[in-house]
Amino acid sequence: MHRFWFCRKCHLLMLLVFSLLFARVTNRNPRGSLMTRKRPTLDGGYSSPSSKMPARDCFVGDDSVTDGPRRASISAVRHLPSPDRSFSDRKQYRSILLANGLHALLIADPTENEQATNVKQRNDNALTTSSDIDDESDEDDDNGCSKSETSTHSEDDYGSGNSANEPTSFVQAEGEKLAAAALCVGVGSFSDPRNLQGLAHFLEHMIFMGSKAYPQENEYDSYISKCGGFDNAITDLEETTFYFEIDEAHLEGALDRFASLFTDPLMLRDSVCRERDAVESEFQTNKNRFSSAREQLMASLGRGDHPCSLFSWGNLETLKNNITDDELYRALHEFQRKHYSAHRMHFAVQARMSLEELEAMTVKYFSKIPCNGLPPEDLSITYNEKNAFGDEFYEKLFIVKPISDVCQLDITWCLPPSVKDYQVKAIDYISYVMGFEGKNSLTSYLRKNSLALDVHTGASSGFEKNSLYTLFSVSIVMTDHGLDHVEQILRAVYALVRLLKREGPVEWIYNELQGLEATSFRFRKEKEASDNVEELVVNMRYYPPKDIITGSELYFRYDPDEIQKVIDNLNEPRFNIMISSTKSYRNVMYERTERWFDTQYTAIEIPAEWRRLWEISEPMPEIQLQQKNEYISTNFTIIADENNMQHIPPYPEKIFANDICELWFRQDAKFRLPSALMYFYIISPLPFNDARSSALVGFFASMVKFQIAEELYPAEVAGLNYELYSAEKGLLFKVDGYNEKLPIIVDQITATMGRFTEIFSEKVFDVIKVKLEKAYYNELMKPNKLNRDARLKVVQQNHWTTWEKFEHLKKITPDDVRQFACSFFREIKIHALVQGNTHEETAKSVMQKVLRNLRGGSIADMKSIESRAKEIPLGDSYLRIQNFRKADVNSVTTTFYQAGPVTPSLNACLELLVSLLEEPLFDILRTKEQLGYDVSTSLRDNFGILGFSITVHSQENKFSFDHIVERIEMFNDYFIKTLHNMKDKDFELVKTSLIHRKQVIDTELKNEASRNWGEITTEEYIFNRNKLEVEHIVQLSKSAVIELYNRTVIDPSTRRKLCVQVVGNGGKKTEEDVPLPTSDYTNEFKLNYISGNVTMKHHYHIDDIDQFTNALNVYPVTKITFDHVE
């Protein structure tokens, strides 16, 4: 994976003052206005004002190695201050420094019984120092000692991915938890040699390719996969992060293998020559992403000697064509020896083990990593924000022709680096103020004048926020009207910048933001183990030990001088203006092409009237700073009585039902946070039965969201989240957050739906129609989306594809939407779930308001909304269609094997089969044969008809679509032999890991509620499904899996195979590849079938998808049944 993806007493006293106010805003902001990863301070993380720790170096007890890098004694460990944490965080932390200079964070995750005890012992402080419970010294604690498949979860993946065990009470029977670890190296793409760009990213790939202790190339990946886990890595500009998650019982074996990759990595010549093909494939896969192309274009505008101008992805041109294999091999090893030193590494590990156990394993395995003692490069000595970009960057207007259908204006300031400013967070404060979307905001003004749809502000990615500079942007998603009136948009943005200058830092706004942040931190939800260690290990690079957890979350102090510096910099007339639009702007000719992504663009003089506009700009009365937020919650009472929690039902219960709705409810007794979820599925026969209505329900949902956005934006900021979108049978809307004011949000959303025709605006209609046309068009340009759509068109009855809905969308009129809004609610069925920290009476009251607002009638014929799947013919069916983008080389092949109607034993066998397939599939097709960067397998559940698929993302200019199919078939032959030869203990290991994944306990309320919601919407109501599935998995034998694979895959007389291929093109740009103008979508999207020769019996080549699917048998309504359900 690539980047895109970061005093004690005074802290405590300050946070206690604000403990009743705070909530996290950054990650909650739905439009990315604030940073989701903050990164303050340089490598080592100890040079902040609140810490006097020196920069790290190796301190060695015994050095018996005289040749090569020094290896540290494993005896010397220095204990550092433990990090401060949220009062809701039940984990224990210990921060240590190994003798070789590696900084490690140990996270002991208590068992459920210990958690119950800790809850009763905790007070209501917003923040707890770890030493309050766990002394940094050597005091013992009493802790006792699969993640789901990494497939893409979609509506046809119902049967896979359940990764949590249902709680049976507050102190439930102890379930499973996954352990995780992450290691961050303090080097990234900024350190690439100028003549070998992409080297840091390439090294990230190569580290996985075996070690001296475990020389088999896929040993690490194989072990993680067999033990129910997954692993990944991310290369950013200034760090590279590796992480894994695994069944807890196998953590030590994983740590041994993981550490060996950094102690003695092999990186053999053969692997080097093959793996650069994977880097090339990854680059090609991402080449059509607008965000990636735009970022690389910005990089290309940097000064030629500045690190920001590097091409950090790497591809065959940089890793093969311009360098010999020997030179690449030497450079790779030299780069690793120089930068992958223990004293530049941070490590985090989390498990349900004692801190002593975790420390012992960390010292045992990670003390062996060599330390070269070399200081890290300090690029800031030479490079900074002043020399990052040349004069042209600020003095010209850049006009870009994007690969996607985009219409966007970006105004970008290159500011001093802000990574050290984690206590004040001045950049985040400014981003919050400028990106606010409530009344009288910049966004509100632009939307009301049909100039823009969305506004994004701030700096988030490593390219935008690092130790050398900060790229602060105001990005405006324009309408066509806005593109014609860019000057009016600039006037509004300039007015807001001048308003900031006039008003200066506003303390009450900062305090409100600070309070929101702290409330969120106080009631922090527990993260998945892998997410937690991945985040914290990066934080360790940038924050002192005490602030590893709090540093990215909290606003520590208000400093108007620091904020004023940012405001002053924004008011300097030195910024970049860039317009990206598929529609020609001022009839310019694109005279330049960016080297790597082939982005066409030009640079022209900034119009004189625009310069004049900046000089005379003043605040506008229509744009003001926000008012106090009325949606901030103040009541955080936990409703469930601790004395009666044992009597709370373990699963949702139906508490209300009539001919229109059914309401399910469960009061939370486990997580004990002041939050709840309210989910509603409004089902109607209309969108289920024809493509036009399916397009209309999406149109309706988009208009409702647009109409409520301004009013509910403050609610989102205050921790009240909502989603509203079209689904297969109607509308889905979900609200979650602090429970006190959730009913208000539900009422406002449904009230807007109920009076839709009264507030209908044709101006909004026009804006939404263009927005949806762009969205549909961009979806059709993605080969993976097209592949999935085509497969489901064959497999599922009443699946309306994007290309079908797009054809109807173009013809929709305002009257069509008005009439649909009236007819939609005439026949409805509502499924509802209310779960969390709330009362049964509140749930019923909310349901009654929903019914009053919608005023709907019941569905006359419930059979009209029954979901059914189609039977794939015996033999092999091939559907091959051309990628709609003429210059896209990317192909996607999905081979789907239909197994038949669901039974508990078949479902269990398929889940185990997918677990067995995962690692060898990746090793053979991805690593050894290099067919493509993304190779995966998934269990498929199409309305009760099961199967599984193998998917390969490849490039057509490298391997033909016929070759991909051939290699998948060859793999099938290899795998059946592997199954036959598999040792019983290896088979049982995979089976046990799958069982443990099923038994993993929930980390937050949303995990449990989402699983319950799936049971309600599918109307199966098997809330203890995981427990029942485990009973069937336990009984599985290797012979049962072999029989299933033979029947569904190997035997041509019994298999039902559907191979769907979206085939890429040669990669040469043509005029036909130009995206359609945003104001003209008159061309139809018709599938371009690639014919094949029918040479064998029961081989079908589909050249008309409708004709083929209409002839298929349709399965009856199919649902799983177990012998007993609690």
C-alpha cells in the first residue's frame, strides 16, 4: 500500500476543567475539513517543550559484534513515562526504550471480567494517567494471558466478515480478541535518491520477502494468514509503517517472524526483479484516481531539488528502465542499512497479556534489530516552505484536465511546517472555522448561489503536512455555474480570509472546539487492535511519551499569537490557484503534461481583475463566523443500572410492530458510553421493481441531504452523525452519537422527507442532477465497479446497474422527483433498530414521530419485495466487456463459483475454504506470478445462494485477459493438490483461527449494532449466528472441503462458474478518452462485449447480458435455518 493515508500536572488540571465539554471534531467532520492524522515533532518524538528527553541513540550493554551494525544487549531496558489516556480506556500502557534505541509501547488489553471490575473502580475524570493504575516500574498486573477476510464488503457479502461474538451479559463469557503489532521506521519517500525515485516505497514491499531466520519468501504472510490475521504496510513521505493483526494465541510466533524482517531481511535478487512489477501494478491501479494525480501534479510544480518534487510511487521506469538490476539491488540494501536502524524505529504491540509478558517478548525479538547510530537526515536544514515552490506556482493560474469528471477550484497556501504545533493546533482551528458549513458560512453562501456543492479546508496527507511545510488548501467542488463565475467564488473566499484578519482568534470558538474534542476523548470508543497500534506507533514519532495518545486528539492550550501567525500568512498575496475541470475553461489549450500520471494542464497569467479583487477584498455581510452550537450534548448519564444489567436481554427485542413498521430495541449494558444508534430502512416496491425508480430514490435521497445539510452540520460537529442513501429496496438512514439529542436529528430528517414537495427547489434539483451525473459517470469509469455491477446483474434478480440507472437519470425532470416523493411513501415497510444508552420509551417515541412525519401506507403485496437469486448454468459462462475508459490499461477478472442454497454446513465449509485459499492465492498469483497488485478471494451470499469468487486486478498491456483466466485455472489445479497434501495440524490451525475470529468480542457499540441490523434487514433474526456457525465449523473435516472444491470448482460436470472480465485497453490516449462534458451526457453507455469462441460443451460466452439473464432459472426465496436459535 502507498501513502495517503499520523508537564503532566498542567495537562491533567486543564483537561479536568474541560472534561464536561470536549468532543472530537477532526475525524468526525464528514467533508474532511480537518486533519484526520496529526503529526507534530521530528524523528525521536522527545523534543517538545513538555519533555526534556534527549534524541535517541543506541545505548549498548554488550557489543560482541565488531563487524557491521552493532547489536544491542537484550538486558538493558529504560522505562519511559506512560502515556495519558481517556478514562474510558480500559487498557494499560508501558513505554520502554530498548538497548538498541528502539522505542516500544506495550498495551495490555484486559479481559472482559477485568473490564467490568475496572468500570466500577473508575471515576469520571476525562483523562487518566496510566501510572494511576499501572506504575511504570516493575509492578506485576493480573492479566491473563481472524480478523474477517479482507474482501470488499458489499451487499452480496452478507455471509462473510462477522468478526465479533454476541455479548450474553455485561460480564459475558470471555470471548476472543485479536492481538496486533506495528512498527514505524523514521524514513519515507522524502529520502528517495533523486535518480531512484520510489525506492522507499519499493523497500516497503521488499521487507516482506523473507529473512535469514525465515528464508521462505512468503513465510511471514503465510503464518499471519493461517493464524487468522492480516498484515499491511504504508509508505508516507517521512515514515514507513508495517502492521499486522493475528489470533492472540499466535502472537509470539508472529512477533518472531515480524522482527526478523527488520533484523536480517533477505531481499534476494530474484524477489527484487519480480516485486517491482507489483509496484508498477499498484501505480497503474491508482493512476486514474484524481486525488493521486492532482497530488503528483502539485509535486511536479515543486522546485527540482526539493523533496516535495519527488515521484514517491515508483514504477518500472524508475526501478527498471533507468537502472540495472545490480544497481537497484545494491541501492535497496544500502538504503535499508542506512535508514532501517533500531534507533529510528518505534514499535507498538497490543494483546490480552500482562505488560511483563509483552515486555519480555519485545525485548527478546526486537533487541536483535541492528542500530547503526547514524543520525537521521534533517532535511529542514536545507528545505522549507520558502523554497518548496518557485515563483510560477504563486503567479500563474493552473488549469488542469482531470481524468475523472471533476469541477474543482483549489486555493493553496504554502505555510511554515505545523507538525510541532500539537498543543495549540492553530492550523486545525483555522480549518475548523473556514470549513464550517452551517448558517452564514462560506459553504452556505456558495450553495445558496449555486456556485458550489462542497468546501474542504485544511491539510491532512503527508504531502500536505510534514516537517518542511504545510500546504493549507481551500478546495471547492464547483457547479457548472460556479465554473462560469470563478471570480464570485474567489470574492467569497477572500472575504472570509479578511474576516479572519478583522476578527482575529476568537477564544470562545476555540474553547468550544476544545470542549468538543475533550468530550469525544473522554468517551472514546475502543478501536480495533490493528487500527490502534497503527495510529499510536506513528504518534510515537511525533509526540513525547506522555502525549502519545492525547497528542493527536486534544487541544491543550489557547494561544492567540500562534493562531494569529497563521491568519497573517493567509492574508499574504502568495498562494496557488488551480482549476480542475473536464469542461474547458476559457477555451485554453493544455500545453503541458505531467510526467508520471500524464495529467494535461496549462499555466496562464492570473487575470488582472482577480489580482485587483484580492487587493480590495473586505468581509461580506453574507459570510460570518459561526454562532454557538446548540447541538452540543450536556447529559452523559449512563442509563443502564449496574445492579440490573444482568436482566437486560442479550439481543434486540421487537417492542413495537404494525402493518407499516417493526421496531427492535436493545439497551446497552456492555460499553457504558453515552451514545446510541438509530437505524431505519424504509422499503418500497418502487425502487426494487424498476431501474428508473431506483435512480429516482437516489435522487430523492440526495436532495433531502442537500436540504438538511446546513441545519445539521453543527450537529455533526457536536458528535451527532447521520447517513441517508438509497438501497436496494428503498431508503436507508442511520443516526448515531451522543444519545441525548439523537431523537431531534431523526425528527428533522424525516420531517424534511415528509414535506419534501413543499420545500422542493428547482435550483437544488439542477445542482443535484449534475452532481449525480458526475458520480454515475465516474463510477462507470472504474473497472472494479463495472465488474461487480455486471456480476450482480447476472446473479441477482432485480439488480439495477449503474449504466441502467444513468440512462434514466439523464431524463429525470423536477416533476418526476416530486411525483416520486409522493408515491414512494404510499406503500412502505420500515425496519428500525434503536440500540445503546437510551430507554425503550424513547425508542417508541422516536418511531411514532417517524410515522407521523412520513404519513405512509402499508405494502399491499409483500411478495413484490422478495429478493431472489438466479442459478448460474452448469459449466463455464464468460462475460467479457471493454473498460469504458479507452486509455485505461487496468483489467479486473472475477471468477465466481456458485455453490447453491445456503445451509449451515455449506456456509461453514465455504468460510473455511476461503480462509484456506487466501494465502496460497496471494503467494502464487500475486507474489510469484505477479499477475497484479490486488488478488483476493471472497465468500458470496446472494440472497441465500452461496458461492465464492477469485478476483485479480491486472494490466492488459502486461497480461492478456485469456492469460489471467488460464492462470486462475492452473491455480485451482494446484490448490486441490495442496488440500490433499495438507497436514492435519495445518488444516486444524486454519480451522481454529476461523473459529476464533467468529468468537472475537465487539470493541464498540457499532460493531454489535451492525451485526444485529444485518439480521433485521434480511429478516432472518439469528442474533447468535456466530455461535451457531462455530458449532458447524468445529465439525468440518478436510475431506468435506475437498469434496466442496471438487464439486464447485474442479469437476466441469457439476460446477457453475461465471467469469466476469472488464478488459483494459492498450493505454494509448485517444480523443475518445476525454470524459464527457459535464453539461452533456447524451451519449449512452452500452456494454462493448468481447466475443469468444465456444469450443467446449457447457461453455457460454455472453454477448447480451439481458438475454442471458432472462433465460436463467430463479431460485425461490432462500434463508438459512439452524436447528436451534436463542
